[in-house]
Amino acid sequence: MCRNIRTLANFAPPATTGEIRASALQFVRKVSGANKPSKANEELFDHAVDEVAAAAGRLIQGWVTSAPPRDRDVEIRKHIEKSRIRFGREPKRTPIDPIR
């Protein structure tokens, strides 16, 4: 589950709200142990996702580094090649991978 959480800081263009929320959702799923919460926990689960996404957004927007921004296309190609070597095939798309 957590393998789907990608580094979002220091990219050009910056991470989108959707990418940040998808990572927050994966984190809350991992921490709670629930892929889909019960009706009794749904409101608390959604609130946790909102809070984690807000905190992650502040972190990403405030991150200061002297390194040049990373290129999304280069990182995606690295991920595909690593998957090809490991599994002998192209990786499946995750919710935060850009649609191409």
C-alpha cells in the first residue's frame, strides 16, 4: 500500500492537490488498516485524510531546497524501467501517476 506514496516535493510543475490527496489517502489507509472504512468510521477517516492532505500540502509548498526541481517525465521513466527490470513488465498506473 505505501509503495504507492510518491515523493511530491521539489517537482516542476509542483504537485497537484489531487496528487497530495491521493498520497494522504494511502497514508491514512495504511495507518488505520482499512482500505474502506465502515459507515461508523467513514467521517473520522475522511477527516483524517483531509488533515493529512492539508499538512502535506503545507510541507510541500514550504519546502526549501537548493537542488533543481525534478522532472516528472524522467522520474516516471525511471519507475517504469525499474519495474521492467524487477517484474519483466510495465508497472500498473497508481492514482497519483499522471495520465498520459
